[in-house]
Amino acid sequence: MIQRNIIMQASMDQSEAVGSSIKGKIAIAVLVAAAVGAFFYFDLGRYLSLESLKANRDHLLLFTEEHYFASVAIFIGSYCLLVSASLPGAVFFTLAGGLLFGSLVGTVYVNLGATSGATLAFLVSRYLLRDWVEAKFGGWLAPFQEGFAKNAFSYLITIRLIPVAPFFIVNALSGLTKVSLGTYVTATAIGIIPGSFVYAYAGRQLGTINSLKEIASPNVLMAFTLLGLLALVPTVYQKYAAKKGA
């Protein structure tokens, strides 16, 4: 009788845990859907443009000067929310970070917001929306699995430096791989530094920029490509050493 009661209690606890997990998934899915829906319903994207940033430059600078710490918190939190919900506008935020906080400090704040948002997207993909992500972006998954299996750290830094896939797809698909959270966060934080600095620096020089194409010049893209290829050196060396040892 005691053993049966223990088994029944364990079964009830397991059912409650499953129920809570399902409710948690539904709640987070609803929140993400609500954030995305509000973004497009209120057409918030119209504010996330180079023209809008230039038009509101003085007001933003004044607010930041008068409410610096609040501005930092709002900036990092908004950037994190934007990236975690896979919404467009990251370039705008990075330019704004440079404009408001300077090239170097702005890069730090951009990195905190983008890495935090990417980490949340990664966790949501891994633990909550795995089936949906696999159904939506499954065609990209095979090369990701192969790359991460060889050298997850170098591979992730490379695809962060070289935009072979959109940022939000990398976040989502990484959650379906076996890469550890620590490796993912570290490689993401390091891999986005060059791009973040380039756009933050451009934001500081906002008055001289008329198009985003002026920032992403062929020379800049070539530099990112070379950095990405350098990040693959450890993987290539490992393969060479393995063949030599065999």
C-alpha cells in the first residue's frame, strides 16, 4: 500500500511538472507573439531607421545627458528585447549606441544588449519552441550541426563575423545543436565585437552618413570575412593534426 501511494504521488508530481512546463511554454510563446504583433501593428519599425535617428538626434542626446543611467538601462533592455524576439532594427540600435554613448562605451552596451537577447532566443529555441524552430528553419540545420560538431567555438565566431545566415536564424538554430550555453554566449559576445564597433563608430559620425551602404563598404565586409576565416584556423589545424597522427 505504501509503495503504491509513493508511485501514485510520483506520478501526480510528474503530471504537475509536465503541466507547468506546457503552461510555461504557452505563456512565453504568447508573450513573444504579443511583442512581435505589437511591433508590426503599431508600425514601430518606422522609428528604427537612419533617417529617424538623424531627425531625433538632438532630443536623444539631451535625454541621455540628463538621464544617463536610465538611458543605458532602456537602451540595453530594448536591444535585448528586440533581439530575443527576432525583430528587425539591430543596426539602428547599434548606430544609436555609438551616437549616444560613444564608439567604445557604445560597443560595450550594444554587446550586452545583443548577447543577452541572443542568449534568450537560444534558450527559448532549445527548451520551449524546439519543434517550431526545426519546422521553420530545418533546412539550415544540417550544416550547423556539422560545423558545431567539429569546433563549436570557432564555427560560431566565424558565422557571427561572416553573415552567412541572419543573426536571428543563428540564434534559433544554435539552440537545436549540442553546443553548451557557455560556449554559445562567449563566442557570440566575441564574434559580434567587430561589427558592433564599426556601426557604433558610424553612429558617432552620424552627420556624415547618408546611407547604411556607406558603412558596410566592400573593404569592411572583406575585413570581416578575413577575421572569420582566421577563426577557423583552430578547426583546420585539428583536422590536419588528426590526419597526420593517423
